[in-house]
Amino acid sequence: MKPQRKVFVVGGHLTPFIGKGHPDFIWKKHPEFGQRENPTLEELMTSAILGALESTGVEAAAIERGYVGNFAGELFSNQGHMGALAVRAHKDLQGKPFMRLEGACASGGLAVVTAVDAIQAGCDVVMALGAEVQTTVSARDGAGFLARASHWESERELDDFTFPAMFARRAKYYEEKFGVGEEDIAYVVAKAYANANKNPNAHMRDVKVDLEAASQASDTNPRFLRNEDFKDYLKVTDCSQVSDGAAAMILASEEGLKKLGIDPSKCVELLGYTVATSPLGQVSDYTTLDNTKKAANELYTETGLKPEQIGVCEVHDCFAVTEVLMTEALGFAEPGKGGELAKSGATAIDGKIPVNTGGGLIAFGHPVGATGIKQVLEIYRQMKGLCGDYQVPTKPEYGLTANMGGDDRTTVCMAFKNV
């Protein structure tokens, strides 16, 4: 949809995304294990909310509504009822209508578009936030929790690690159809880690993975699936991170900006947004993200933008092959050519279409409910020159996000214009 009332991203705040491999994450091999604990879901959410208010100069009392993206709080943190949890962050939020949105890994994106819908309905200043804690259980148990985003009855038994197996399946069919090797897809991984190494908020900011390491299995980069059909098509470095983190942002109408005393030139404008949903367990072609393609095509039609106009992009790279498929679904590369696009350097920070400049889900991290919010904030930060060592060299005029839930079953796409 194209907003009938203009919508602006005022700004927001990201917590660092942390988990195993991050120097501040406490686990059994950390020197401070037993002395302190990792932030809780509520602590992360509170940090993001207060940080968004402080960084934008917006008073909590000015927030009219809030929407929270979270997928599995009940499972990882024994906590539901996220709207009521969020308003504990500040006394002036108490009594405001805050509520939760859930769409698996697209939960954050759904929180943003629902905030936009609230502005279309007459609100002027709205908060969208997302948070997830996923490190409270073992990787195997966590994989079972995340498998709730699949069609449980028909897909859970694919592997103990259901979603890695689902995208290894995509990699298998993609490689076979287009004659692509895993070393071609590895360019996405090497780029992700190189970008994250420049990003102080990234989960894997201190971990180096070069092209050689990403291209082959090893003792430190094993193939870990039990499914014999798909195990050869996925390694640890192909996967996004099991991260804890939160993000919060403030959106406003033109009237809202006037109330806040904020000049539009400090913001970015939302040009359009689309949500597409396809039935669980019914993927017709594993070599394309058809649901994302539908959302993207609708977005281009609504906004009048063309893929070649996009100056910076955040896509959902839950696995390396997913970024390859995403760049094809968004029209940046022809089918079968997404790996070549990354190999050419076009998607690098200084390329013609920078993609996932902070490291993406693979290396920035993937606290599920926060990812869609993070994507929008990264576009905002790039457009306003706030990304420091990983800032793109040219000032982007247009940016795009694609946040995906499940095996391309829910997709939220948004387009933004620098003001």
C-alpha cells in the first residue's frame, strides 16, 4: 500500500545483538560465567524503548500507540503479553494501547506496518519495537521452538534442526537447477562477516570468516544436519545467528512531526509497504521466493520504483542461500544469478546495490522479533550517514527492506525515501 497520510521514521535504538561468539555474552566458557547473567527479554525491550526516546528527543507521553514484534517469548522466556510488558519501561507509557504482533521471523516487520496503519487511521506518533531472547535453551531445543514457524504436522520431522533443513533443501534444488556450487553462495557469507566486523552492534563483530572458510566444511564449520538428503548443502557459517536483542523506533505523520518539533529533513519517509502471506507447508518451487517476489512486485507497482533505483537494501538472510534468492526475488539479479551478484561486489558496502551493510542475519544477528525493526533502522541510519565504519559512500535516495517469516510464508516489504 501507498500511505494516504505521509509516514516518517523519526529514529530509534538498537541494543547490541549478542549470543555465543560475542564477547559480552555470558555462557559456560566465559570467564564471568556464574558471576553475572545475560539481559532478560524485559531488560532488552526496556533498553530499546528508552534508547529510542532518548535518541529522538521524543517524550514517552507523546507516544499514542505501540506495537511489539515477538515470536516465541512464551517458549524461550516464559513470557507472553508483550504489550503490557513493554509499558513497564516508562511510567508515561502506562495506559497506552500497546499490543503484540506475531508472524514468525517477520514479526518485527508486521509491527512496523501495523504502526503505519495506525497512522493512516489518525494517530500521529507511534512506536514499533521488537525483541527476542533465544539463548536460554540448547541449540537443539531452540530449533524445536523455532520449528513452530513451519507447518508442524508435516514439516517438523524433516530434521531436529527443521529450518536449517528446509533451507538446505532450497540450496540443494537451487544448486542443481542452476549449476551453482556452495562456493558461489559463500560470497554472501564472507560479505556478511566482513560487514559485521565493522559494526559495533553486530553479534559476530569479533569473529572472522573469509571466503575460504565459508566455502568448505571443516571441524570448525561442520555440516550438522541428520537429514541425508540435505546435509551436504548447509554448514554452520551458512546460518544466521541465535541472538538476543531488541530494537525500537518511532514513526510519525506530518502532524506528528509538527507536534514533536522535528524537521522532516531529520527523517526518512515511508513510500510504500506490502505484506504477502502464503500457506504453510505449500512451497511450489524451492528455487524461488515466490511470496517475497509477490510482495516486492506489488511494492514496486505501488511506489513506481524500479529495482535499479534502490540505493541500499536490508534483506532477510536467515541462511546464505536466502540472500541469494532474495536478491533475485527483489529484481536485483536474474534467476540463478544471485550468487554472481554477490561475487561481483555489487552488494558490498561500496557496490551499486549495498545489501545487509551491517552484516545481515548471518553476522549482525537474528533476534527474531527484532529483525524487522532493525532492518528499517539500518536503512534510516544509512540514509542519514550514521553507520560509521560501515557507512555506504554515497547518500542513498531510496532504500528497501524485505523481512520474511517461515519458509517464505510471510513477507513484509517496505520502501523508503531520504528526505
